[in-house]
Amino acid sequence: MVDVLTREEVKAGLADDSIALVDVREPHEFAAGHIPGSVSLPLSRFDPSKLPEGKRVVFVCRSGRRTLMAIEMSRRFGRSDASAHYAGSLLDWAGAGEPLEY
């Protein structure tokens, strides 16, 4: 099962520091704008051993497809805490006028 978070849930999790938002887009995409507080771990060289510890891991990408691949790879690695994604991803975030970091 994949947990799907809404924009408001992601914002709340970042605000209360209960989630680690992992952006699996490529470095040039991350540099072109990312959700404040997210960390970059590109899917092309994804290594589940480098996922943050101690918080619920939530994945984000451009539209939500790569996040599902990252979840599957994380599960195979044994990271049951890495099973959530922001399905709307960056398209939803930016489309709603939320801030981006560069």
C-alpha cells in the first residue's frame, strides 16, 4: 500500500518536522526549483541506504510517477517508513502558488 499525501498534509509535516521530503527528480530539475525543506536523492542513482532516518519519508517528483518507483525500491531495501508520496508533486505545489527554493 502506498500512502498518498495532499499538499496540505505535506505542508503540515514540513512545518512540524514530522516528515522528510525526498525529491527524486534529477539534479538539474531540483536546481530549477524545489519545495523548501526537501532533500535531493535522484532516482537515476537512488540508494535507499541514504534515506533520512527518524522521520516518515515522503517522496516528491514532478508529477508523481518517479515517487512510486522510489517507494518500491525502498521497500525492497526494507524501509517500511518510506511508503508515502505527494501524488500531486511539484506540478500541484507550483500550480497552487506555493513557494519554491532555487
